[in-house]
Amino acid sequence: MSLKGLKPDSKLNESSAYDPRKMRCIIAEDPDWSLEIVPLLSDLCLKEIIKVFADYPIIEGLLPKHRKRLIENISTEIPLHITTPLIDDEKYWERCCKARWRLCNIVGYGNSWKRMFFERHLEEIIENFIPGVTEPADLNEALNLAAGIIKRLEIRQLLPPVKEPTEGDGDFSDTGSESGLEDLHSGHFNFASVVSKLSNLEEFLVTYRVRNCGMNFEWNLFLFTMQDCELLSKCLSTCKTLRVVHIQQSKIDDVRCKIIASAFVDHPALDVLDLSYNVIQDRGAKALAKLLNGQSKLSVLRLINNCIREKGGQAIAAALKNNTTLRHLNLRLNQEGGRLLQEGMEENTTLLHLDLRLTDCGQECEYFISQALYKNREFCRKQSLLCDEGS
């Protein structure tokens, strides 16, 4: 029987349910029901793993695609003792670095985000460490987790210990002697506990100062004490993997320079020593000359902006006559005699770069030294060509 032959009842006509369009509508019992596809059980499980990863870290046994999604979505605030042994993926450590620091450049960190994170993390701990006040828990944790990863440390400030004021403590004037300040200063952070655990440390850069001190300026904030010098020299001399040492802007004088130089006399790997922007004079230069005359393998020595004069220049020139490892020497902003260095260069065959800008070196000396350097470079180039042909 056809529906076309039926006449609709007036009551049905008035009813909204008779409308074919409304009769064909589906009214779900669940008001939140939608046409979205039901998520996969694996996705639901992965979402829950990400949510509770800090309490129940699970990464082994996951498929590669699930592991990738896990690393991309877990929080960067998870404690390091959980993530460090489990995650080596560079994407995660890249997120950690960018979440913590505004500027991130991994070129100086072997293109490794994980190495960059732990080196900068350890540097911040040391730079904010107050001897006798700061608990070493965070420091020990960082060393235990990443001692084998860290290859470079750049410490831009060191905080002095806090000393309680006592009666009779007066203000020191700007012209006060450092000996009086050292009596009140028990030394900065001791690097012995750090360097001894860093089995792959290659570069060490440190400056004994306090940054952004403002109106809280005191001379002891910029004091490299004898205790600091002795402890630092001792621990660096025991680090046989160390290739580069920079100690700048730390008021290193002749006595401290002698201690540092003697610590590296027999060092098997030291290649670069930078003591620029200090107060080294002639006796300190003589100590460094002994270092060059010894068994040191030093190839780069920078002494920019010190107080080296004629006698210091004479000692360095004498060392250049016998030295066969030094390639770069920078004496810019000193007052040594250029004539003496010229005499040393006459017998030297290995030095390739010598910076004497803003010194007392005259034009004639500069010419003869430049000729000697050119001769050494040509000799080095010919030796390289012979080695290439032999190989």
C-alpha cells in the first residue's frame, strides 16, 4: 500500500513529529556524543604514561614511534635523576635547554644539547655556590649524573664566603692592601671535588669576581687569594685530560703566576694557557719562561694586558730560542722590549703568530720579527707538504 494514497490526519499534520525532516533526526542519549573517531587504546595508554612519567618512568619496551611521542611530550620539569639515565634523545634535551635559557648555541658544546644542558647546569650551581652556606646536594647530584658528559667549564663568577661582622671591622679604602683583605677571606669555592670527578674535562675557564654587584661593591669580591691559587693549581695539575686553561681578570700577580706555572711544568696535555688581564710583571714572566723551557707541550700562550716589562721580555725571548712547541704568543698591551724578542726570534723556527700591538716594540723590530714569522710559516708549510706527499 502506497503512502501517497493516505491523507494525513489533521492532528498528525499539526504534530511536529510528522515532519519527515525531524523524524529522520537522530537524538543521542549522550549529550556529549560526537562523530569523532574513538582514540586507539595505545594512544590512551601513551597519554597516561606521559601524565605519570615522573612517578612511573616507563620507556623501555615501547615501540619507536611511541617512544618518540613520549619524548616529545613529557615535561622538561621532571627531576634530572629520572630523565638522565633514561633519555639520550637530543630533542628532549633541546627542549630542556630552550625552556631554561633564552640563548642557546650548541656549537661550542660539540653540537650536543645534553652536554650543553649539564655543563651550563653545573656552571650555574658553582657560580651561585656560597662556601659554608650552600648545601652541596645539587652539586653532588649533577656530578654523579653527568660527570662523563662534561668537557668544558666556564665559570664567570665566584661568590666569596659570608663573614659575620664583628666589632673593630672597619671599612677598607680603595687603596687598602690585599693582605688585609685576605685575612678576612677564607677562600672561594674549592674546585678539587669537582675536577677530580670530571674524567673528560678538557677546557677550564674561570674568573674570580662577582658580576653585577652594583652598590654592594667590595674589594674582597674580586680577590684571588693565595689559598685559592694553591688549591686551584693543585687540582688542575692532577687533571691529565686538561688542554685549555683560562684564568682572566683575577688579579694574578707574580707570586700567584709562579704557583700556576710550576703546576703545569710536567702536564702531559696542556695546550693553551691564557692569563690575560691580570697584573703579572717580570718575575711572573720569568716563571712562564721556565714553563716554556721545560717539558711543557704548550702551543698557545696569551698574556694580554699585563705589566710585563724589559726583564720579563728578555726571559721570554731566551725561552723562545730553545722552545719547539709554542705556535701562538700574545703579548699585546704590555711594555716588554721588542729588541729582546727579536733576538729570540732569530733562533726560533716554530712560532707562527706573535701579537705585539700597543707595546714598546719599534717599527724596525716589528719588521725583523715579521720576517722571522714569515720564515717559520714557510718552513711549516713545506713540512706539511712533505708529510702529505709521504702519506
